[in-house]
Amino acid sequence: MTLELHNVSKVVDRETHIRDVSLRLERGSLNVLLGPTLSGKTSLMRLMAGLDEPTAGRIVMNGRDVTGLPVRKRSVAMVYQQFINYPTLSVWENIASPLKVAGRPRDEIDRKVAEAARLLRIDRMLDRTPLELSGGQQQRTALARALVKGAELVLLDEPLANLDYKLREELREELPRIFAASGAILVYATTEPAEALLLGGHTATLHEGAVTQFGPTLEVYRRPHDRRTAQVFSDPPMNFLDIEVRGGMAWIGEAVVPATGSLRGLADGDYTIGFRPNHLALAAGRPDAIALSAVVAVTEITGSESFVHMDYAGCRWVALAHGVHEPAIDTEVRVWLDPHRFFVFGRDGRLVAAPATAAAAAA
Amino acid sequence: MARIDLSRLAHSYVPQPKAKSDYALKEFDLTWDDGGAYALLGPSGCGKTTLLNIISGLLAPSHGRILFDGEDVTMLPPEARNIAQVFQFPVVYDSMTVRDNLAFPLRNRGVPADEIDRRVKEIAEMLEMTPVLSRKASNLTADAKQKISLGRGLVRADVNAILFDEPLTVIDPHLKWLLRSQLKHLHRRFAHTMIYVTHDQTEALTFADKVVVMYDGEVVQVGTPHELFQRPAHTFVGYFIGSPGMNVLPCRVDGALATVGSHQVPLRGGYRALPQGAKTEIGVRPEFVRLSRTDGLPVQVERVDDVGRFRVVKARLDGLAVNALLPEDAEVPADGVRVHFDPQATNLYVDDHLWLTEGEA
């Protein structure tokens, strides 16, 4: 089955929650909705589910217009960030509930519940009630219930956000595999770029209710069409700087250098460069790397890597470097920018050039 | 500010604890230095909230003592301990302005008005809340409300310690960066003793000068982020910190050589007199695993995850999982892949605890 959104908008009390979204999601695909809180992820999922009706636009499932069709008449399952289970029912009864409602025969229910519980590794917990389970097991119960339903569209709204870091790592790897086997369209909302990259599939980046880009996850990461998308898909945040290019030379902060790397061949004009924190170096690299002096704001060390936050010409930047680096706060630090790693945006925010390796990967 | 000592501290929720498993917190000693920034890190159920509640006075420990600057406070209620706390969800008075919310902990203690003004201004500046000081808290987003909670925790200069219980859970990733760097800045500036509870390794490692790692009611390591990375004291630390965590492989040890299956792995030094019958394993982080076609142990590559700034290679060595982290531009050989472990970064674990080489011991 396919799910198509055609120019879908949602306005509540004159406030636009979803802005002219068009998407086409394929059978058996994994689709990530990536964006910060209030960017419209949950609103969009509720429209896809049929929990809300769009103000404008059409929603088409398998070629059939379902725009006004309520959720109970659609083949949809949804899992939320908060673990939602029936507290007085056993885990078995929780998982079985959609099948019971659908009036399935007992042997089918037994079989499906056992299989879902095995896949989500809660098969030893079936007699307990949800409150006797850990958070991770409670969420596995909710996921198992969504799985047995056999819905064509499965919506997971930040399903791992309330779980421990390590549990998240495990479930994140298992979930796409488990649902892929069912052939459903899987939609997964998250605020975290790293999670989108680990999930793979396709990603739609959201900003203020609009989808800024939709495509294969790595392609969106490597070739964001505009500055907004680059911002949404970068954690730690991408670093930006306004620059000027004239006659093959680039004015980058206090440096005036030949326009190499992503800057090569740009028409004269004003641009904004974006570069990821791991490409802001604390040591000299390539010969054409551009050296600048920034002021250290704060440093954070994760053990294997250091984040050095700094201020440069009114911009807050962060460098992510291997090893332990702890330059003193409020002192000047020398940093190097690699022009081959620049994303170049026009002043209208559209991507003009991307790092060459990225272009090759996207081609 | 105070130095906090926990002396032979243990806690059981069971009236007459007997077995080790009856203890939510197993006996340990720990000192939190005056002015230190600490993180308390562990999975849910490891005992970190129990420990936090004992320090704040919400819970009286069943065994042991808590000392603030040498003074026994074990039986003192929370309000007598002079501690500030910031919780997971915002605690603000909706009907008050942001300014009054921030001033509340000071007014409560009869701080002079001009000092209140000065402190509130300073904290608001730091949290970038100056423009909204006169607004009612009820009109603000969840993020902004949590910033007020942080501000209320930080506004008093005279507290013995500030305890943070997963304070950034409800905050967006981008704002998390900002708030974390502001917290760190505040710590540098005022040198409060800070204890930050979290299950998020990035938060713990970036916030703290020292991280206390808990597992199953025990403190398994206290160390700088670098120490936890370089020399995890327990296989759990190796697994829990790092993503993916440390590779742990069963081995036999003979001097400076480990044998994994039928393969030999050089170690950074010699080991002597290992306990008889103990479980021995080597631990090496994915960051220190190099792929090669000529050198090392033969593996089957199962998948390669490209996560942008690096690639995670998931492989099997005689059925055992081995992960490697490669830089973003590195090539993964198509076949005949071997893994090489950096001997300097390969640790030996005996019954899950780090074992030192002859030279280190």
C-alpha cells in the first residue's frame, strides 16, 4: 500500500500547525519525521492516522481518498512516547486487545501474541501487569500491541524518548526489522538527527509545520536543500558564517583566500557557509584550510572527544575534536576551516554547493 | 558550598535485609569534593535516585552516615540541609512572573531586596531570560519553564549543593546544548557543588568533571570522562559508556598475550598470577579497532551503518560480535576483512573487573 498526502494543511484557532505538506510513502518503507518540538511531527502523524482532519488538502491510501475517514475505519496503529497500556490487564491481554476487538479466533490470537511477545522479548512477562514491568518492557508491550494489529500504517511518535540510552540503542536496531517483516509503512518521529541516521530509510525534515525536504536519509544529511534542513539535521548544531566571494577570492572572517573546495567557481556574491562541528578543526589540516581566531566559551569532554564551544564574529560555533582538548574559557583559540567541507547557501537560504564527497554519494 | 562524605552508606527497602540482593544500594564510601561538578550515571533501577534522595534528605539510609563538611546530617530533614534541587519536570508558579519565580527562593530566606535584584538579574542574563522577566510563567513554553526551574535552583549563593535530577529530559536537542554549556559556565563561575543525575551518557560526560557510574546498586567507577573511556573499571562501564559500547571477548591469558578462540591478541603489558577459575575477557572500544586485509583476526562483516560523521562496522569473530568505528571517508574492504586491536587500548577484565598489568599494578 501507499500513503499520499497532497498539499495537506492544518489550521487550529488561526494558528497553522501543518503547512502545505505533500509526501508519498511506499509499502514496507521506513520514514523518519525529524524536527524539534512543535515542528509538527505529532500533528502530521495525527493527520496520517485520521485522528484529525486536514483543513485543506487530500490524504490518499492505496489510491483511495480517505481524507474524512475516521481512524477506526483505517488500518492504522500508533505508539506514543508515554507508555500507554491498560494498567489492570495482563501483558498478554494488553497485546491481545486489538485482536479481541476485531473478533479474531482464539488460536490466531494465541499464535500472534506469542510471536509478537517473542520478537519484542517480553515472552516471559505475559502474566504480569504493565506496572510490574520496567519502562522498556512497558514500551515493548505497547509496540507488541501495535505489531499484532497487522496495520498497514504504523506510526511511532518518539517511541524511545522515555527510555534509557542503552535500551534505546537496542530497540532502535530491532524496531525497523520487526516492522519491516510485516510490510507496513512505518513512520517514526524523532527530535534527534543521530537517531534518524541510525534508522536509515527516508527522512522528512520538519520546520514550523512544513516539510523542508524528503528523501533517502543519508542524502538529506549530505545534501540538505536549504539552510533550515541543514540546521534541523545537525546535532551538535551546524556552524554558520556569512562570507563574500569576488573574482575567485573569498572573504571569510579575517581571512581573504582563493576560493577552493566548495567555493570554487561560485559567482560573485554574498553567501552563508555551513560546516559541521567535526569539520571545525583545532589543528591545521590541508594546506588550503582557513585559519581563524575564535574566543572559547565553554568546553565539554566526553572521554573520547571534546566539544569546544566558541564565539566568532557574533556567531556561536562548536568544534567536535578527537581526544581531550580543554582550552581556557575566554581565551583565543586558533581554528581551521576546510573549504572542501563547506555547505554553501545563498542569502535566500538555498543550497548552492555541498562537499564534493557528498555530491558523489548523492549522484 | 560543602564537601559531602558518604560513609559506609547502604540502603535497603526491606526491613531485615540479609542477602546482597536485598540492598537497593550496596555499602560504599564516597566523597564529593567542595565545588565539584559530578554526574551520577546509570540505567534505571541502578539506585541513583535512591542515592540522590538520601543526599537530599528525602530518604533516611538504613545504614551509614552522610556528612556535610564533616557534620553528620544523616537524620536531618531536607529543609535543614540547605540544598537546591532541580527536577525532571518544571516546578514553577504559573501565576507569578518569571522575575518573582526566580526571586522566590531568596525572598523565602529573607535575603535583602537589592541582593535579590542583583542575583535575579545575573541568573536571568545567564539563562537568556532577561527579555521575559516581567512575563507570567503560565504563558511560556515547557523549555522556558524548565529554564526557570534551573534558575531557581541556581539563584541562591549559599547552598551546600545543587542536585539535578534528569533536568534536560524535556528539552529539545538544540536547546540542550545551550543549557548544558550555560550550566557549565555557571559552575565555573560560582563553584557550587553540583550533582547531576542522568541516564544519558553524553549529558553526564559533558557536564561533569567526575562521573560516578552505578550499576545494580553499586558504584562501579568514579572517574573523569577520559578515564571512563580509556580504562573502564568494569565491563559494565565499558558497555554503558560509548555507542556502541566496548567489545568484550572471552580469552585465555599468558603473559602479554591473550588467546581469543584460536587467535592471538597482543596486550600492552604482562599479567601474572591471575586468580584460578576466574572469567577472563579482553575489552577494546570500537574506536580502537582497525580494519585491515593483512593484519589481525579474521572476521565476517555483517553490516555497515553510515551515521554521517563516522561508520559503524558490525562484524563477527568466530560468532562473537565485534564492532569497529571508522572515520567518515574510510573504505570498508569487501572481503578478507581482519580486525586489529590497539594493544595500548586493550584492557583485561577478570570477573568483570579491570585487571592491571604487572607494570601498572
